[in-house]
Amino acid sequence: MFESKRCTINTFQKSDYVDVKKLYVDREVRKFLGGVRQEDSIEAALDEMLKINDNSFYWVVREKHMDTFIGLVSLDPHHDGTYLEVSYQFLPNWWGKGYATEVVQLVIDYGLNELNLPKIVAETQTVNTSSCKLLERLGMELEKTISRFGAEQAIYSITSSN
């Protein structure tokens, strides 16, 4: 569906279950996302992501040349329900190399320019400084901090320039 300089980004399919499960059982990936998920919880989450919905988009990210699984990126309704939220999970060996920046930028551009969304939000724990810096680098601005899931969360947003 999308292609960046180094990645392909395709709609999540049932054939991606094995790769995407790696994200849900990785302690480092799940450190700021509520911890490692149990098998039945993972299956339910993946099944939900397969359901076609005008308001929810889930994409698998792979390294372009080797077709190696890197992570998952999505646009789906934020907990507050008003705007779509960009979310991302990447396997640790791909961290710090610019892949998330490259992919999340494409998804934000898609949401604002192709889907004509007036605003996109992102939520991350304030202690997840890498994620906060990534969102700020992409032009998202801190709107507020709240307490949710037993931790302080930073809510970022970016609006369409149209």
C-alpha cells in the first residue's frame, strides 16, 4: 500500500499473525504498552484488526529488500473517541535507525492528505522519551498529559494545514 525509502507498508492480513505476535510477547516492545500479552488476548486483538472498518487501518511494516518484519503501524480511534490516533510498535533491533520516523511520517501524511483528517493524535507514556521525541520530530505538539493505564500519558497532535 505504501512504500518508503527502506520499507513496504501493507494492510495487515491473517498471514501476518506469526510476525505481529512477536510484538505482543516482546518485553522491550511492551514495556510502555501494558506488558506482554497472553495468547488469547493476542488472538483477540489480531482478529479485531482484521475487521474492515472505515475508521481503522492496520499496516505491517517490512524492510524493503529482505522483506523482514519490522513492526506494525496503525490509524484507529483514540480512547477519547474524537480523532484517529497513529500508533506504532517496532521490534527492538530496528529501534534508533529512523525506520519508525520514516513510516509514521508516511502514515500521518496519508491521514491528513488522503483521508482528509482535520487532526491526528498520538498517545505515549511520558517516560517513553524516545517515542515523545519521535512524535515531536514529526511535527506533533504536546496537547496535554493525563493519567491512564496507571501511568502519565502524553497526548500529542498534528492538524491539517488545509
